[in-house]
Amino acid sequence: MLNRYARAFFTRVLTPTARLLLRLGVGPDTVTLLGTLGVCVSAIICFPRGWMLGGTLAVTAFIFSDLLDGTMARMSGRTSKWGGFLDATLDRFGDAAIFGSLAYYFAVHDKLGMFLACMICLISGSVTSYARAKAESLGFRCDVGYIERGERLVGSLVSTGLDGLGVPYIQAIAFWALAVGSTCTVVQRMLYVRKQALVLAASGQGGLPDPSTPAAAGQPEPAEPAEPADPASSADSAESAASAEPEGPVGSASGSADPADPADPAEPTEPLEPTEPLEPEGQAGAAPESADVAGPSHAASGSAAAAGSEPTETASPASVPNAGAPAEPASTPAANDREAP
């Protein structure tokens, strides 16, 4: 809070000094390093010895370098993220040196209440700065707070200087007020960032998980819909199935085969000989074939069928011996049938 109003005033006051240092060739980073070193050395030397007024004046002189280096960077056009990082990091060393030296003095002189107040200011001050840095790195704003670094430095140094002048209770009141205010600042920044995170979660952009999603509600995610089948692949499958079906006389032969000895589907099935009269069509076709080959034996086979012989087996021309030679009339059954009345 104090930075918003006091920084502009001290910037105008320190502008001539910043211009002079730039003419001398001194850079902003050099001023930052020397200022932090002066703060740490002055606090460590003066405060543990009880030199409250002298230590306050020495530390205050070097603390102004924190404003001086920023003014020099803006005037020279050398502002950068590295400069801001270096300045913020070294400020933590300066704060730790001030409050740590005062806490050591109070511990040595058995001032437990003041020691506790200094430690709370030291810890809460570091957490306050870290909370803002972390929030801004996540994309949130965190520029609020009752007690920031400027208030802590001014309150602690002014009260310590007045205590060195003999003003009673001023240092205790100031340090406890800073301890409570710094702790409240940490809580304030946490609530401020949480409010922004809840707004982002409600809009579904980040922060907390969106409660409208199935994963947040504890339900399984819906399965992805199956892709539609390719018509070309379906046509190929249908053609393959049609080509696998048996067709023609091979299928008829396999269907009439003996069930006890099924044919191997991997081997081609040989067609049965048409001499077996399994169907009436086979018997009708067997008579002309035998008549063409044997000649006069056709009448003999017909007479044998009329006499009651079994017509289930008809010898093929290949199985009858001497089927191509003319048969002798005395030895053939057809001659005996012709002599019978």
C-alpha cells in the first residue's frame, strides 16, 4: 500500500542522483548489489550490539538503493525481467538480515515477546512475497495486502530508531502490529487467489476440475462409437463366402458319400462312378451305354433282369473281361435264354 503512494515521491527526489550515477557509468545491477550488501552488513553489525539509532540510519541509507536502481533502469532504458528478478531476490536477504539481527538481540536480552514478534514478521514477510510470486506465475493477480514490504520496513525501522531515542513501548507496539498485519496479508492473498481460481473453474477454463464432466462426477466416460463398416470390404467378404460354397456335381457326390467315411475337405472329392444305380436316372442311362459296347449282350442282360436277377450292380465295360471281343453263343447266358420257350 505504501509503495503506491511513496514510490512516486521518492522517484522524483532520487532522479538527480540516478542521472549522476548513469553519467559516471554505474549500472542498475551494480546499485542493487551494493545496496543489498550495505543493508546486510549494517544490520548485522549494529542491531546485535544494541545500536538501534545508528543501525536504523545506516540501513535506511542503503534501502533507498532499492528505489534508485529502478529509476536508473527506466531512465537508461535497461529495464528487463532479469533486473526485476535480481532485485526481488536480493530484497529477501535484506529483510532477513534486519529482522534476524533484531531477533538475535531480543533473544540475548531475554525479551521473548519481542523475539517472537520479530520471527513472525520475518516468516510472514517471506510467505507474503512468495505467495504473490507464485500466484503471478500461475496467471493470477495478487497485488493486494494490508502489510507489504514497504510497510514492514518503514514500521520496523522507524520504531527501532525511536526506541534508540528512548521512546518506550513504541517498538513493541509496532512489531506486534506488523506481525498481525503480515499474517493477515498472507491470508488475504490466499483468499484473493482462491476467488479467481473458483471463477475460472466455474467457466471451465482451468483451476479446479469442471464438476459437469463425467470424470469429476465419478462416472465412467462414455465409450466411443464404432466406426461404420466399409462397403467395399463388406462386398469382398460376401464374394469370399460365395466362392467357398460347394457347387456342381462335386457337391452332389459329397452329399451322397458314406457318412462313416467323410471326405477330407482339404482334398478334392472324386466323383462316384455312374454304374451304381443309386437313382432311377442312373439306371436309365446305364442301358444305352452297355448296348453300344456289347451289342447282342443287351438282350441277354434284359432277359436276366426279367428272370429276377439283381439289377443293383451293373458291370461297366472296363470291368467285364473281353468286353471288346465277340461273345461265343454256347457260353453266354443270352443263348440259353433264346432257346427257352
